Amino acid sequence: MTFTTRPTLQGTFGMVSSTHWLASQAAMGILERGGNAFDAAVTAGFVLHVVEPHLNGPGGEVPAIVVTAQDPRPKVLCGQGPAPAGATIAHFRSLGMDLIPGAGPLAAAVPGAVDAWLLLLREHGTFTLAEVLEPAIGYAGAGHPLVGRVGDTVAAVRSLFEEHWPTSAALWLRGGRPPAAGEMVTNPAYADTLRRLVAAGQSAGGDREAQIEAARRAWSTGFVAEAIDAFSRRPFQDSSGRPHAGLVTGDDLAAYSASWETPATLDWHGYSVAKTGFWGQGPVLLESLATLDALDDPGAYDPGTAAGVHAQVEALKLAFADREAWYGDGDGVDVPAKALLSPQYARERAALIGDRASAQLRPGRPDGAQPRLPARVRPGAARPAGPTDAATGEPTVQSDGVTRGDTCHVDVVDRWGNMISATPSGGWLQSSPTIPELGFPLGSRLQMFWLEEGLASSLAPGRRPRTTLSPTMVHRDGEPVLACGTPGGDQQDQWQLPFLLRHLVGGQSLQEAIDAPAWHTLSLPGSFYPRDMEPGVLVVEDRYDDSVLAALRAYGHEVRVVDGWSLGRLCAVTRDPATGVLAAGANPRGMQGYACGR
């Protein structure tokens, strides 16, 4: 029997896996009270705002993939807000910028997470708004023991808060210091915001759906929108080193609504893998799986060997190059989605994988189309480093393996067969100054855009930023069997690829596949400010055998060895349609994620 850091849980009642134990247990509590997977997921989502504020918040976003017991077809819930109406390339250029800042008010997209969670609750939940928000209100109002990384994050941005973001200092530097690990911490303003949403709902009468709609209005056109509009007009220092006001207005919030979409899918090895559309990075995973298949080499599926890792890394590099050239959202963006996922194109891409690691960015030509890359990442382009600070970029794993934090993730499956994979992120405490009346900041997802016309991911009002958030749903014979995901920015689909290969092809249990040694490449343009790339670099946990590391170097990879338990934050739940048996696993890295169920 292979040792695992914790058991793969099994049962028939319900399973939850998330990046924080309090969110997992709060969601499980909802299942125990008769709620379904969607009631539980919404509960977890709002708890994560409170207990992992350095990783996500109400001012951020959430994409999710959902299946119901009545309809097993996957649907994408898009809680990714777009660029506000004032966010034009001309505006940023007028400020002397060639990159969108990685932190500060200017970097904020329209917040989408709360509206998405409430839409999910209205359409597929069974509990009232008051019931699902009760745990988050309790933790925000009465307090919760803080995980140490929140305090570490606050300490990293302490001077920024003290010198430039006083509203954030008032919340996170109480007593003149960052909060300590295990300290009971409250967020009274956010607790009050949630109570006001509940009260707005209850004022609409006793109908559950009417209450949720009233709360959505209070968010998008009521007191929340008013506070965001007023605060966004105030200038604060951002990662450009200068103060600027934000661009999100009350009109932007009023114009936004979360939506349901058809996922991008790939039939693969008897499974159907579903991801968000090409407005996000999710199809990178699908392209990578298709390319590995086209190699027609069983050894390419094994993440435990140097040959397997090499093939997988090279397939990912090709897919990420396509992400840079072809993925995007909005009018005027013609994504060749069908061609990118076609067997013929996969064979063309597989032919580029040889026995030497590539350090080049090599986008393809689906249907013969000519790719266009941002000037900053074209071959031979100078990449001037932008100013950075502890507030910039997504809080993820640094290239040396040091963990500054991650996004969040939650998977839930219930006894009826409802299942969801959701990846909430953005609006973390270091992304932008705290709005004091609301108890949370806005996000910084606009940094995904380029300030260059004519690209798939060029900035334009109303477009969604090409998010890195990438939940996954897997079907077999038309039935959902697996929901999974991980934090990690550009690493999200990199860490999911070997997990899926280990579990679906190699037959490992959920926990075995999650625990196994991980890796990722930095040989791709970063999605986060200052958009850097480290050609040829492969970051590998030190639990790989020395012979594997030596072989990877022989392939030409610049191997960077890091701590053996530092890469990946995977969560996963499964359901066997034949038996009804449910299972769950959770990541031990960071000693924070947890699964529960029975």
C-alpha cells in the first residue's frame, strides 16, 4: 500500500474539498442539514472570503463548472467581471504606462464573485441567503483563528499600508502590527456588509428567490455599488509608484451580471474533460492532453519519469504559447476554438516535441492563421522589468519555491449527484486599498490585459481579462465523475495535468495523485505584472529521484529544485455513477487544505 499524507475519503452522503478546513467543514455542515452541493459551495465561497483574505475576496471573481442531478451536462458559471467602461488603452497610455499595474485601484475589474455565488444559489440551491451566509457572518463578526500566511502577507506589505493605504492599515495593522498566527481576527465591516445583504433580501418578503434577487440588487445598484463608486474615485499609490484613482463605477456594477456558458470540452481516453471557454486559460489543459495523445507514446503519460515529464512540459509550453496568441474575449476577438482542439492540430503540435527542451515561445497556426504575439514577448524583444513590490501579481508560488499564498478552490459532490468545481480568487487584501464601509478591497485582474491594440487579450471596456482561474470537470459515458482544481496562477493547469494523468491513466487514488511530486515550467509569459518569462526553466520538487533530475537536465531543461512539498494546492472529489460511492482528497502542502465527508 502506498503511503499518503491522509486517506482518500469515501462515502455515499457528500464530500467537500477546499483550500481551508473551516470552509470545508462549513460546507459539510450545510450538507448535513439537508442542503445540496450548491448550497454548500456558496457557503464555502463566502467563508473563504473571511478566512483566506490574502487569497480571495468579495471584490474578486469566481469561475465554476456545475452539473446537476437532473442535467449531467456541464455548465460554466462565469463570475469573471469585465473591464470597466473607462478602462481603455488610451487612458493607461495617457498615464505613461505600458503595463497595467499589478496592484492598486487602476488594476480592478468589475467584481464578479458575489453576483456569481448568488446566481448559483438562486438557480440551483435550496437554502435561503441567511442560511448560507450565517457561517461567514459568524467568522467575520466573532472572529476566527488566523492562518499564519495572512499575517505574513500583511507584514510583506506593511510599509505600503502604513504610508499609502491607511484604510488597509486600519483593518490589518490593528495595534500597529500584523496579526499573528492563530490570533482571533474579526472583520466587523464585512460582517455588517453581509448582514445588510441578508436584510435587503428579507425586505423582499418570504420567497427565497426574491430575497436573493433583492440582495443582488443591493450589491449591484445599492449600498455596495455606491460605496465602491465613491471610493474608486480616490487616488492611491499603485505598483507604478504613483497614485491613481480607480475606474470601476456604480454604473459598471449595475451593468454586470454573472452568466451561464457552454464549456470547452475534449474527448480523451474515454473521458470528456470540461473547462471554461477560451476567455480563460482553461483550454491550455485540453490542448496539452490532445498533444500528448498525438505523440502516440504511452510513456508520455507518466509524470514519474523524466521522459514523461519532458513530454508534458513541452506540450504545456506549446499550449501556453497558443494562450498568448489566440485566447481572449470580446468583440473583434476571433478565437479558432474548434481548430485549436482538433486532432489534426494536435498532431502538428506534437511534431514539434523532440528530445530537447525548447526555450522558445512557439504559437501555432490553427487553420493556417498567422499568430500575433504581444511585442513584449516576441522573439528578441527587450523585456524591461517593471517596478515590483509585495502587492503585485497573484499571490502564488515564487520561482524559488517560496510560497506567498495562492488563490482558493472548492469542490463539492452530494448524495444526489450534484457536483461543482469552483476557483474563487482576486480581491485579496494586498490587491487594493480596503473600502472601509464594506470591509474588503477590489481586485487586480485587469493586469491580464495587454496595452497593445489588435491582440486577443488587448484591453477594451467590457472584455473579460484572460483569467488564470481554471476549474475542471470530468465526465465518463455522459456522467460526471470528477471535479478538481488548484490555486496557482499560471501553474493551475500545469499542476492539474500530472494529477489527471496519475489518476485517470495511472490508476492512482485521489490522495496518491495529489501527494505525488509536482513540477511546473516558467517558460511562458507570466499573466501577472510585470509579465516576465524565464525561458527553459523547470521548477521541480526535490522528492524526484536524482536520476530523474539528471535526465531532465540532459533533455536541456534548466532544472530548479525546490522543497519537496511546495508545489500545487489540488482539491478533488469524485462520484462513481455505478455505485454512488463518493470520494475526496485534499492537498497537504501548506497544511491548510482539507477534505471532509461521509
